[in-house]
Amino acid sequence: MLYTSLIFGLLGSFHCVGMCGPIAFLLPVDRNNNVKKIGQTFLYHFGRILAYSIIGLAFGLVGKSLNLFGFQQQLSIFIGILMLLVIFIPQKTFNRYNFSKPVFKIISKVKSALGKELKKKTPDTFLTIGLLNGFLPCGLVYMAVFGAIATGDALSGSLYMAIFGIGTIPLMTTAIYLGNFLNAQVRQRVRRAIPVFVVIIGCLFIVRGLGLGIPYISPKPMTETVDANYDCEPMILENK
């Protein structure tokens, strides 16, 4: 299911241009030196991907702990249902039960640190800005985090989020070079399309968890494969 992270990244980059585009546009790159500019842009993206990878590693560990109890298939179904609920539950309901208030102070500190870094031009600045940018709250990042949990492994979760970050590079780089290049009408159309793709990916996670025996999409549970191989061994010995 790693390909779903790339889809999230490519689609999320349209959302990122609208939400994080101002950060990319204000990035203190050297606009008179193309070589420096490329290096600074690379460090910014590397910082973002590093932040996403750390997030994926943490939530991948959560998925691994659930996987150890044999809940991998159920976890995939649960994540898929959760994605659908996020899309179909009205925004007013989420606002009514906002559980993110305790972390507002942390987010405020991240934004404050980000503002200070945007005024600097030292080489480490671009890495720091990217790292802080990666930890800012974002709805599409949350969707990708669900996918990282469903991988059921720390390294796979980290890779899932890293691929998500890679998918955002093309459009975010364009924002750095060209500024706010997408008009409001295009951004609005993309935002309307994003929930449709999230629903499709949520359904994919549910199908994956059902273990229907569809290669690469819904493989059978590993326990069934092991049992089948175990049953065949006595028959081979008897024929000999």
C-alpha cells in the first residue's frame, strides 16, 4: 500500500501550496545564484521529509504494537473506516469536539521558531525551516499518518511518510520558484477532488484488511498461507 502515500503526497501538495505556500514563497533562498538556490531548496525539502519520516516512525511503532497482537487485518479495516469518517462527518462536529487544544501551545512555539528562521540565511536555516514546516498540523498529513499506522511496522511507517513527502516536492518547489502560481479557482477545484481520493484510498485499506486474495491489493492473511504449506508437507513425505 506504499503507492497510496505517493498519491497522498501528490494530491496533498496542492493543499500544501495553499496552506504552506507562503512559507515556501518567503523562504530566504539566494535568488541571484541558481546553484545556491538549488542547494537551499534541497535542504528545505530534506528537512520536511525528515520530519515526516520521524512522524511515520513513531506511528509505525504504534501500528507494530497492534500488529504483534494479530490485529493487522483489523487495523487496516479500522484505518479505512476512520478515513471515511473524517471525510463524511461534518466539519462542525469536529470543531465541537476539538481534541487538539492541548497541543496549541506546542504548535505556537513551532510557528514562532519558524518565523525566526525565515529571517536568517545560514545553510542550516533551510533544513530547520523544512523540519519545523513538517511538524505543522495538516489534514493531509493526518491522512498519511493513518496509512503509516496501517503498515504495522516502524520502518515501513517511516518509509510511507517519506514517500508522502517526496510526492509534495514538485509543486512545493514550483511555489519556491514562482510564488503563488495557482489561482483561487484551481485550488478550490483540487480541494473538492481531494476528499474523493481519500475515500478511494480508505476503501482500498478496507479491502486490504478483508484479505480477499487479490494480489497486491487484498492478499490473504499470512496465517492461512502458513497453514496451507504445513498441511502439504505430510502428503509429500507419504508419496516418498
